Amino acid sequence: MILNQPADFRTLLKSNAPDFRQPVSVVRQNFSAFIKEILEEEDDPSDIESVEITRGLQGYWIGGPEAVTDQAILFFHGGDFSFGSTRDYLRLCTLIARAAQTRVFSVDYRLAPEHVFPAPVDDAVTAYKYLISYGYPSHRIVPAGISAGGTLVLDLLLSARDQGLPLPPAGVCMSPLVNMLFEGESVTKNIDNDWLSQARLNAIRALYLAGHNPEDPVASPIYAHLSGLPRLYIQAGTHELLLSDIASFVDKARWAGVPVRFELWEGMFHCWQAFAGKVPEGEQAINLVGAFIRDALTR
């Protein structure tokens, strides 16, 4: 049940959802302005440091003085692969850093349609290699992401496994996109419950994949061979359009021998964690993410 949530909050999200009938540049501006407006009263993070991972790829260290500095959360923001940034998800990064007592390294990966699949995946792998090259061993890194960022966590783990890179101890996915065909029954069943829409899912596929096969295992991790991945922590809301696909992915991962902790949040919509200042369950979910990461980094 949604606790103390304003009755019209989901309606507010729906009325401000990205509209891809507009130019992508306008979608990006409007989304950033909306996020800034609804979270403007929240505290700014205590520490941000910008670094250039490689030419055209920027990363941001986020974390307070209580954060452990010899380990890292490698974070990928949401935004349908075509909008969003560390700045838009700064509040979420800050709360995760505090909950995990670990600095977050958030990556502003390249966005579609300027940079289509697999550019964001390549950036995720590059960022992971960057952390390792700067003295963070793989067992001291936990990738985490929300929505499209959750997909990139899975893509990173699959790519690292297939490239023979050392794997991190775990991965965290909040409301990930796992099947670019978007064929689960919840896509229609939850159409009135989520702020995602069928039109928006179609836009994701068109802009990001740009004609690429949606059944490519890197584009849609549900079609990948999943054996050999580290343990996963996946959160999804019962009101999400993506719920059925996420549940199917969890089943497949478990059959492949991957340890998966899967949590269903009653009444929650896509990316509710990003609105922790407005939705109490958001803060609760982030605290559990932090506890999971702390455990993964101390095993």
C-alpha cells in the first residue's frame, strides 16, 4: 500500500511524462525542469567531484564524509536511454551513497538518438574498467541502476563475463528494462497504473535500437545466457508496465543458477525510488538497496 502518498502524485507524473512527439532536446529540458521542480526542497549532496572517464564520457563522484573511500557503487541513471543525467538523479545517488555508506560513481553515458545501441553499453563497460584501472578491485565495486540504468547493469555484467573481465560481487537493478519487445501481460494490465505508456515504450525501442534486433541478448537481457552472473538484487512495483517481463527475467536467471533477490513493492509504479522525497516507499527501498550493497562489499 502507498503510505501517505498524495492522491494525485501519480497523475502528476503522468501529466509530466516525456512526450516523444516533441524533439528529444525538448524532452530532455522538460524532464530536467520537472525533476528540479518537484525535488527542489531536498538537500543538495555534500560532495560532488566531476572526472573525465574518457573523451566525451563524464563521471561524478557523490558521497559524504561518512562514505568508505576504497569501494564504489557504479551508478547508471534512468531516462529511456535518450534523456536523464546524473544531475537529474542526484538526489537518488545521494540517498544511495548514504544508505550504503559508500561513494557513488555516476556515469553520464551517451544518449540516443545521437548515440544508439550499443553505445551506452560500451560506456558502462568503459566506466567499469576505469574504476578498476584506478585501484578499485572488482570485488569492491557494485553496479547499480534504475530503469534504463538497471538494464545497463545487466548489460555490463554480461559483457564483463563474456570479455573475461573480473566480475563484481553483485548488481542492483531498480525497475530495469529487460525485454525490448515489451510483451509481458502487465504492459496492458497496468496501463492505467503506471506513468509509463505504450507509446513511450515504442519510442524507447525506436530511438535506442534504431532498427537493431530487439532480441539481441545485450539489448534485451532476458534473451541472454545468464549463467555465471553474480547475485542480483531486483526491485519492481506491482503497478509497473514492465512487471511481467522483469518477473520472467528473474525466473530465467534463477533457473540459470544466478542468486536473485527479487522484491515486489505493492502499489508502486516505475522508478518510485527516484521520488523518495515524495513517496515513503522510495526511501524504504533505497535503505534496502544500501543494506544489500554493504553486505555485498563486506563478504
